[in-house]
Amino acid sequence: MRPLLGIAVLGSLTIGVAATGEAQAPTRPQGFWIAFGFGYSSLGASCDQCGSISRTDGVAGQVRLGTALSHSLLVGADVESFNKTEGGKWAKSANWAAALYWYPLESAGLYVKGGAGLATFNGTVSGYSVSGTGVGVTGGLGYDIRLTRGFWLTPTASYFYGSVGDINTGSVGVIKGWKQNAFNLALDVTFP
């Protein structure tokens, strides 16, 4: 039920901000820009010895930065993560990608993104700290809502997938064939 409440609050806030900024012409960041935010994340995973693992809820964290190549195309670095701490255990799955952000409509702040890079997993398994790194891809969309000159509120929805491979503690393999995927809903603040 909590994810639905978070989605409803995010949607209401977006509609309210969009209505107040309606008089302003929609614009998007130009030149150098940086964005960061947090929200809701849902992680699913699988491994060779454990099969498919049930999805779990967590906190989404993200940081994006880059520059505009043209009025409708931005390029940047995109870091998205799933974070959860419970009962002394913690897990962090992340995707570190080079990404493109395309704005298909000239007069709107809507963008579609895609990228590829590294996927990482860090956490605790049976009391041991573990980590792994592999390849990952990401995709998603967002909408830049200009609040003031040089400041945007950006609701985002994204999906990332990573084939991490082996998860190790030190040099000892603990989990084989780890794959992860997360769906994130977040609210970013964007600055030029």
C-alpha cells in the first residue's frame, strides 16, 4: 500500500507544480546541468543457486549530470540506486551509466532516456559484507517543470537491469550469477 501512496503523492505534487508553472513557457536545462533526488524503488533479483527472489521495496536514490548537445538532446552520467536497511542487514543495487536524454516535443519538458554502463551490488549476506560488479542498462522518462530561472523539479520513472555475475566477500565467491532489476519513481531537483 505504501508504494501506491507514494505514487499518488508524487503525482499530486507534479500536477500542482505544473499548474502553478503553466504561465511559464516549458524549458529544459541548457549547458551544464546536475540533478539529484530520491523516491520509491522496487528491486527484483535472481542467482544461480537461489533462483528468482521476490521483489522488495526500498528507497531510490539518483544523481544525474551532463551537458546539452542540442536543444532536444542532452548527454550525461546517470547513477540510480535501490537502498534498503532492515534488521542490521543492508543492500544497495546501483547502475552507473552514460546516458542520453531526448526531448521529443519542442514545447514540453518531457524526456526519454537510455544508457549503459556498470551494475553494482553491495550488502550483507550471513553477516558478511559482499560486493559485485557487472554490466547494466537503464531506461526511463522524466518531466522538467521549471519553478524559477535555473531551477527545475523533475519527476522521473526509470528501470535498470544489471548482470552483476559473482558476488564476493573479499576474494571468496558467495553468490553466483547475480542479476538484478529495479523500477524507480523519484523526484529530482535540477540545476543548470
